[in-house]
Amino acid sequence: MNEAKKALLGLTTNELKDISAGAGLPAFTGSQMAKWLYDKHVRSIGEMTNLSKTARQRLGETYEVGCREPLRCQHSSDGTIKYLFPVVSLSGSHCVETVFIPDDDRATLCVSSQVGCKMGCLFCQTGKQGFEGNLSAADILNQVYSLPEGGRLTNIVFMGQGEPMDNIDAVLRATQILTAADGFAWSPKRITVSSVGVKSGLKRFLDESQCHVAISMHSPLHEQRLALMPAERAMPIAETVALLRQYDFTRQRRCSFEYICFGGLNDSEEHARKITRLLRGLECRVNLIRFHAIPNADLPATDMGRMEQLRDYLTGHGIFATIRASRGEDILAACGLLSTAHKKGNLQE
Ligand code: SF4
């Protein structure tokens, strides 16, 4: 594969039309290419068989589809599959992890938006990896495009490696192509993008996208959240909630809060009261998540009984709360466990 060629994956139909025009081809060639890419998921320009031979040849001199197969996959005993995808847009051998989570009639894909992460959350392996670079829209979309189970997907969550709002241009482009009628044609109701709260990116996302939003809360208390999540300094959770209150979540669009439970730390009734006060009047739900221990993070796990108490308190006080099932822990695919810190160099091994 010629690395110097430019990727078509990640371009909008209008941009594909511009490329057609630039190559002296009719504008409808751009629409045809969009269909081949986002509807049929072809692997090469040569497979775009309703383009003339001349068109395919001319385009192939400069462009390629730009998709990349996963380098590796690991299967969990619970059916979860973790894939390792190469990152094309960064120099060097970078890669990201993507998690496929089948569950009865649903199949969710957890995609990554950055290699590593700048946010440094105490409980997260990706945070410990540090930041290596942003994924392009093509790198993000390739996780969907080249997924062997792509045809089974019902939901996509941007909850893999990275803070999506810190790479907002690529994330918005990817979600736009995913939801465009001439793109992947997904409903925004099937896509959720998470954030710790990065002000400018989150505001743009709320303004420019209709996809669901999930905020990583983990504590309603400023000092405690700051200790867990340095991002609290720049955008306190109270400010994030105040921003969210400016948007309408009473219709199709959903707002949720992710809450990892640490035993004796953030799972008390006092915390439940504070969460209730913080979220009162906001149409939202809270997803409680069990903490998965990581090396060098001295944080306690909670037990199911305390999580149920927290859930029942919240639900009893008007905030719909659920306990999220933990998936893929045995292959380090569960919440907070993703890392590609040591997966560079010979990726084929
Ligand atoms: Fe980054 Fe999310 Fe991990 Fe925090 S939890 S370090 S935002 S990947």
C-alpha cells in the first residue's frame, strides 16, 4: 500500500465532488464514491465498479480508500472483542484500541479519538500513557469501517482512548459523516460522545452535533473531583452542568453522567445527595460503573451492595440511575483499562 496516497475515508460528499472536479471527472463521481465508501465499505478504488476505468485510474494515482485492517484482536470470555488498529495520520507506529461489545440485540463499539490522553485521570490507564497525538477523522471512522463485525453494530460510543472534545474537529467530522444521509446514515440517537468537560470542545459539540453526550463525573465535589481528574480545574463539574442546562435533553438527545464508584470514597449517601442537588431539574441519567483496578493507582473498588444503594437513592430522588455491566475485564477492555503505551514498533507480532 502506498503511504503517500491521500485517504478518501473521512471526506464528505462535497469534498469527494471537489476531488472529482479536480481530476476532470463529472461531479456525480463524488456521490458515487461516497456510496462506495460509506454504504458499501469497499477496500480499494478498483472496487468502485460504476466509475469509469479512466476515473478509477486517475483517482488511484493520488488517492486510496485509506482503510486499515486491525492488527490484532483479543477475545474476552464474555464475548467482548478488543481490536488494535493502526493510526495512519501520525508518523511512527502508533495504534489505538477499539472494543466491540455484543449484548443480546445490541452491539456497541467503543471507539478511540486520541492516542493516549492529556487529561491524566487517576483511575485510567490511557491517562497514565500520556498524550501521543490526535486521530484524524479517517482514523476514527476506520475503527467502524474495518471492524469485522461492522454490519452488526447498533451503537457507537466515543469512550475509548482519549478525550473526544480535545480533538473536536476530527470528532465532529467523524460524527457528521457517520450521521449524514450520504455518509454512514446512522441516527445520532445511536452515537454517544463522552467528555470530562473541555469547555470550547464541549460547547461546539453541543451546538454542532445531535449525538448523545456522556459526562464523566465521578464526584460531585470540586476538591475530590480535582484530585481524581485534573480537568476539573479548567472546567469544574458545576460549570459543565450549567452549560448542559442551556440545551434541550427532553426530546431525542440524551445526556448522561458516568460515575465510577470507589469504595468509601465517592459512594456515600452524602455523595448521592450532592449528585441529586447538582443535577436537579436536568433531564439526564447516571450510569454507575465498577472501578477496575489499574497499577499504581491506590483507589478502592466498591461492592455491588453500595452501588445498588447509590442507584436506589438517585432513582428514588428523581434521577434515573443504572449500574453498567462490566465487560471485557479479562482482556483489559473494560472502562479505564485501555492502553497502547507498549504497543508500538513491530505491530504485526
Ligand atoms: Fe483521558 Fe478519558 Fe482516561 Fe480521563 S478517563 S485520562 S479523559 S481517556
